[in-house]
Amino acid sequence: MHVHVVTIFPEFFASPLGVGIVKRARDGGLLRVSLVDLREYTSDRHRSTDDYPYGGGCGMVMKPEPIVTALDAIAAGAPRARRILLSPRGAVLDHALVEALAREEDLVMVCGRYEGIDERVRSFVDDEISIGDYVLSGGEIAAMALIDAVTRLIPGALGNVASALSESFASGTLEYPQYTRPAMFRGLAVPSVLLSGDHAAIGRWREREAQRITQRVRPDLLKKPAERTPGAPAESPSGLGGRRDTTVEPPPAGSH
Ligand code: SAM
């Protein structure tokens, strides 16, 4: 998989891309990440990526030209790439969406900053994805969360295939409780079945515990998709339904 991240802070990614499973996937050729510095696609002396909002208001808005020029440049090498805009307005990321993204060969992730991005950029992306109902200062953390979650599902990225299958959400439930040594810690014992060596009994216990925990803390996960929270988009995860060709009336000149 090749991920192209469009950002004004490429340096942000150095540390998280350089450790653990993501690093191993990159070293092993399973994952390639290209950091696309948005400032390289500006056309003015100051390399500005933002401007004042039309209609007034606080903060700055990311300009459409550098972002769309960067997307065009990426498309020249990866025409079928799925383009994602990280945004609090997007579909909230979940396991099903991570699975779908993990099947792509090329992903483009556009990271916003400031007060957000010029609305017209939405016409040039396929999906809009949020990592939760809160506001981050920029899309970089969201993009990194996406890269990390997707990488775990690339075949061969996890040392043990079984661990991806047994993890929370993969099987429709949260994971069963995990223990390691010592068998007794500050008066808290490891459940005896885990010390029994009876793998069938351990399997049944884990399944029961996964169900019990999910029922207690996330009963919504046990419902069929159709019974979950209403408002699930029908056409695409983001509800955008792919890139749109929209014509937007230009605002009157000088009306910031
Ligand atoms: N003014 C915007 C609003 O109220 O929705 C928030 C802009 S936020 C400060 C700047 C950028 O951070 C966004 O353009 C987006 O790329 C990213 N961002 C913030 N929260 C996010 C979230 N929950 N999920 C994904 N990206 C997020």
C-alpha cells in the first residue's frame, strides 16, 4: 500500500512512522508513505496555504489551489488513489471502514489546519473521515491514526495473523481479557482456566468473556448494522458518493 499524506507539517510524521508495526511494514516493503509538503504547491512568494474567510469570521481557511494542485500531482502517478479528507464532518472511522481502506493500493490523506479547508476541496475527494466527535488542531493526528489502523490489516504486517482476527471489532465484539505473569498480582489472580492448558476450554472462556464485556460496555456492537445508530450513509462511507463535479458561484471580488 502506498499512502500519500498532504500536509503543511510533514515533520510531524517522523516519529510515529519510525516505530513499531508501521516501521516494520515500511521496512518490509508492505507500506510506503509519501509526505507531500503542501507548501511545495503554492504559487506565491510567501508560500501561503491559507487566507481570510469570505464573509468574515475568526481564523484562516486553507486555500483550495495548493491542495487541488497537490492532488493533481499525486494523481499523475496514482490515478486510482482513494482520496480522503480528514474532517470532523466526515464519517466516523470504524473497523469496517478501516477494512475497506486496507484493500486499496493507494490512499491520499489531506490534513486540514486552521479553521478548516475551503469547501470546494470537497469536490475533489472521495471520502471525508473523522476520527471522533471532537476537534483536533489538524488532520495529521487523524491521518496517523488511519495509517496505523490500516497498516495492521495489511497481510503480513502483524507477525501473527491470528492476532488481527481476534482483536476488538474484527469479530464484532471487543477482545477478551488478557493476562501475563505473574499468576497472582496484589491479590488479583489470573482466571484458573487460562492456567489449565485446556485450549478448548480457554477458547470457550474467551468467547464468553468477549460477549460479556461487549454487552456491558458496548452493547451497540452486538446489534446488526441496520439496527445501529440511524443516519449511516447509504452511498459511501462519507456520504459524499465519490468526487463531485460542482460549480460554485465565485463570490464578489474583495468580499473577504
Ligand atoms: N473549524 C472546524 C470545525 O469546527 O469543524 C475545525 C477545524 S480543525 C481546527 C482543523 C483540521 O483538523 C480540520 O480541517 C481537519 O483536517 C482536522 N480535524 C479536526 N478534528 C478532526 C477529527 N475529529 N477527525 C479528523 N480530522 C479532524
